[in-house]
Amino acid sequence: MRTLLALALLTLATYASAECGCLWEGSFDKVQGGADLVVSGTVIDAQGNSVDLYVDRALRGGKDADEVRVWLKTGDYCRPEAELFPIGSEWVMALHEITEAVPGGFNPHTPNVSYGRVGDYQLSACGGYWLSREGDWVTGNLVNAPRWSREPEMTPVMVDLVAAYVRGEVEADALLKASKEDPALRELKLNTKAFMRDTN
């Protein structure tokens, strides 16, 4: 019994002390192009180091699935902590598909804590791979933001504009301009557009 307890504590200590070592790969505008799947979604469940994301909108890639499982940090995997993505929170994520089982990546004694299953997705912490979403607006390390800054000071940007960028319909300059636009001026423009639609 003592041996099992010591082994369990050693395993936990290994996970707690494991450090990720990766270089910053860039803001969302840079890293999304190398992702297998870019989605806008809502976290609907969480277990161990994974979350289930209900896909509100696929911006690029995917298999027309309503939900995807996203594996996050454990050990020295360069991924964000699962606690950053509580149930009900909304995100835009650039994800990499897990295509191979990793030796030692799954322990049957801790099935909810692992590298992840083949066919699921992983979220990297080495760049601006996720943006916080509130309804139709996103914030985060979107474009030309400081390294390792997760919530730089910026004006929220519409998900539709981010989707257009992901599809290659607008340039990164459009994202940068929108992220620096005066919120009061933007609100005036939106109200004017809404007024013009209602009067036609």
C-alpha cells in the first residue's frame, strides 16, 4: 500500500514539476494558418486535462462535427491549463489534430489525464492559438500583440472579420485596424448601419 502511495505521489510530483519549453510562434493571425481546424465554440464539458467544445461555427477544416474534444496541459506538454476554459466560456481556437498515439501518453489508471486520443485535437500554448469570445466579438493575442500576452489591451473585433481573415478574404492589416479602432466610433458606425437597414 505504501509503495502504491509513494508511486502515486511521485507521478503527481513529476506532473507538477514538468515544464514546457517552447518558443513563441506568433499571434493568432500567424499561427492559425498551420492549424488543422479553426473553430468558434463554447465549452460544454470538462474532464481531467480535456474540454469538449460545441462548435458554433467552423472557420476552417474539420469533419462537420458538432463537438470536438480538446486536450490541454498535463506533464510537460506545451498546452494551456484546462482551468482557463471553464464550462460555458466561448472561444475561437486554432487546433492541431492528434494523428498518432504517443508512447506513454495514456495511463489506464488516469484515463481523463493523457496526451489525448487519435482523432481528437490539442491546443498549443506556444502562440496566440485561442481568442476569448463574447457573442460576436473576440479579444486576445489576435495580431501584432506582445509575446506571451494572452489579453493585450485592444478593441474587441467581430468574429465575422476573423472568419474572413481565416478564409483569406481580408489581410492582417484589417484585423490590426479593427483591434485599434476607437470603441465609441465603432459603436456609432454599427448603430448607423442598423438605422440605415431599418429605414430601408
